[in-house]
Amino acid sequence: MKKYVFLLIILLAVGCEKSDQFTSVEGYVTDYYSKEPIAEIPLKITESKYFCYPSCDVYDTVFSNSDGYYYYDFFNTEDRTYKIEILQTETYYSSFQERIAIGKTNTLNFDIKPFKNLTLNFHNESNTFNWLSVYSYINDSEFKCNPCEGLEVFDYKIVPEIRNDFYIGLVHYDEENKADSSKGEYLRFVAGINDTTINYYY
């Protein structure tokens, strides 16, 4: 009996030692173009549990300081994985996510791109459609117009040098305000850092 009790104590001690690991993550957040530090950028730490639903929980959120520096430490559980993700803001775009190695000091630096304003000119040359809807996948923004004039001008936030996706919905309403034709298509483009305008004709 004493042997079993002693074995149980050893197993409990080993189990506690495995789950009591100290993990830290730190680094700098900088502007992709200027390389200047960026303050007040939120970084989300998530915890993933094996064989659990939902599999991912928000562990905590930290912010970069005036030097662009962030730091976070915690005691991790060994049977789980952890990731850090930069959250998008009104000024900066991000899709970065990195895995955090548990039981170690992690140094993860991020260069993130600022949004830039781009004008999208929609030219209604055919007069086939009189209702227009434009949805941006980058920041979940949408513009609609009804009826559409010959030229509709929308200003969007886009990210330079990556693919920007928009969905364009076109509908024609008759005199009784019934839709008798429609069309939907994707507008995908990569804008340079000096591009200011995109023209779309329909």
C-alpha cells in the first residue's frame, strides 16, 4: 500500500512539474515602410486545447508601448498550444499569427502595413444596372447606391502590395421596383504604394 501511495505522489509531482512551465513572448511592432515603432497595437494571445470545442480561446491581449515594444509572460499548460496574433486597427492592417514555443522565451517582431486611402470610380457606361453594392473584404466595409449615376465615387482603405478583394453586386430594377436582372463579380487587384485611383466600368 505504501508503494502505491509513494508512486501516486511521484506521478502527481511529475504532472505538476510538466504543467508549470514559464513561457514569455516579446518583440517590437514597426511600420513596414518607415520602420518606425508603432504604439497601441493590440496583440492577442490564444490558447488551443486538444480534443476540445471550441478549440481556441482568447488567453489575453497586450499592447505595444511607445517604443513599439510588447511583453507577455504566463505559466502554460503542457498539453495546449499558444499563438500570438496582431489585431487589425483602423490605421494598420495585419494578418500575422505566430506560434509561441512553450517553456521558452520567444522573440517575435512584426512589421505591419498601414492602410492607405484609394478612390474607386465606378462608371455606369452601359446603363444595364441601376443598383450597385460594393463590399471590401479587407475591413468588412460596404457601400451601396440606388439609383446609380453615370459615375459613383467611393473611397476605401486598402493595403498596398497585397491582393485587395472586393465583391461587386449589380442589379437592375424595373419601373415597378422589381429586380429583373443581376450580376455579381469579384474585383481583385494589387495596388502599388503610389496608386490613388482604380476605375471600374460596367
